[in-house]
Amino acid sequence: MPIESIEIPAADGTAEALVARPSTGTGPFPGVIFYMDAFGLRPRIEEMAQRIADWGYVVLAPNVFYREGTADQLAPDGDMSTPEGREAAGKAAFPRVGRLTSDKALPDIDAWVSTLTGLDGVASGPIGTTGYCMGARLAVRTATAHPEVIAACGGFHGGGLATDEPDSPHLGLGNAKARFVFGHADNDRSMAPDAVARLGAALRDAGLVASNEIYEGAPHGYSMADTSAFHPEATERHFQELRTLLDGTLKA
């Protein structure tokens, strides 16, 4: 089934979003919010969303940078498969990440949750979320802001999940009820071992069921096959752990 593009009334305008549905089977299916990395909605995100959908889920991937432009306007215009190309794309993309502050993200999250749960073919009941790079922060914020509906949260090669800032995502984990799986990049400056440990402590203190692992040898951005950071083994490990998480919480 082809991926559908929809428009969502968000906090500060209209946001595009991709909707991926299972290629086979009849619904309703559980829903999953997919948070993209800093490089935005593009074919690689479509591929990943469809793979998750084919496990038996309806997947919503919003353009969280809608304030900055459309997905086409913000898409990388160069080849990111070389370190130089990825670095050049990052110089354009990373300032947008800093401008998506928590006070902007939280009202948007309300819109993403409301939209997904209202889509045709989405089962009533709990939903899941998964995020990549800065999207992992949004996934955690979704789980902590909507504990009544988020039962599963994945975060992969995420950055800034447990910082000293007063709005650090890990500080809200006491509100969450979801099961969590984190697959951290190795030697990641945006999520150093002390930050991984701080996140783990917050998960334990909140009494949450969670996996909080560093994927040895996997660089930041390891799941993105259109970039020089792609690490096939870590990517497959993440898909396996994410599927186990989603199936164990949303289909149990």
C-alpha cells in the first residue's frame, strides 16, 4: 500500500505527515508515531515507516519542522553518503533542531497523538512511538506527556535525552507508564556514557521496564541508510528490538 501524505492542524500552522499502513491484512491496527531525525521526511524515513507498518501497525511520521518549511523545502539537497555530504547537510539541519524547543514541541505532540488515534483503521487502545536522533527526545516527551495512551517508546541514536537542562526529557519519566527501549550510538558526544547512566537511573527510579543499551561500534545516525553513518548490523538490531517492544505492548 503506498504511503499517504496528510495535513495536520498543528500548534503554529499546518504540518505535513506521512501515513504508512500494512501491505497486507485487515485492520484495525495499533498506531505508532515515528519521529524523524534532523534531516527530515525523505525516502529513507518512508522506507523505515513502511517496514514498521508491515509488522501490523499504522505509522504516522509528522514533519516536526513544519514551522521552517515543507518537507520538500527542507530536504537535504546533496549526497549524504559521504562524511562531507552529511556534514554539509547537518549545517543546514541542526539549527532547526535547536529552534524546536520543548514549549513548541509539546503542543505539537498533542496534535500528533490526536491525529493518529483518530485515523481510519487505527485500533482503539494504547499506541507506541519511536524516534531517531533528535526524534528520540520527542518520543520520550510523547510518552511522558501522554502516559494514558503511550505504552511503548523507542529511542535510537538519540541525543540530549538526559542533560542538566531544566526541561531535559529524562526528568519527566516519573509520569510515564510505557515500556522503553533505547539503542544508543557508541562514542556519541550528544549522549555520552554519563548521560546514558543518568537516563538509566531515571528509568529505574521511575520503576519503568526498560532497556538502555549502547550499540558497540555504531555511530550516531546508524539507522539512516542514506548517510555515511549507516551501520547495517546496528540497524537490524534496532528493528528487532523495536518490533519486540511494539508487539509485546501493543499486541499482547
